[in-house]
Amino acid sequence: METSTPSPRTHLLTTLTEKFEIPADQLSPEATLGELGMDSLAIIELYVTLQDHWAVPLDDSAAGPEITVGELGSTLTGLLSDRAGQRDTGHHGAGS
């Protein structure tokens, strides 16, 4: 039996605080990954962690220190929404 799954944004914030040890009070939608002290290797590790957890293809070529927490959360939510829509319709997708 499944229990409630945290939202993509909640999971992102939890990952940033627990795995990457970023203080929760520094996390805001406007904060960039660079401002949070993440270097390029940490950012790629974050993307891989999120991809593995949610089974979605994040574009790691777009991963950079200028990405904000809010943008990454929105991207993740959008990918999950697209995936759910494709499951509901069988094979319909945007393809972009």
C-alpha cells in the first residue's frame, strides 16, 4: 500500500538539505544552486539523484549554478506531469 509521496518540490528541498547539507533557511525559489554553494559536480550529482528517484530525464546539459531552486522544481514537476499524461493517454506526448 502506497503512502503519500512527497511533492517534487518537497523532495528537492529534502534532498538539498539532507544529502547536500544546505541549511533549510537558505532555500528559496529564487536561490540559485551556485548561491547555495553547489559546484558543477554537486549539481550533476543532484540531477542524477533526482532522475533516479523520479525516473525522469532531466537535461543535465542545462544544469548549472545559475539554475534556481524554483526553476528546477518547476522542471521536475512538469516532467512528472508530462509522464503522467502520457500514461493516461497511452502514447500521446509533446515530443519537444
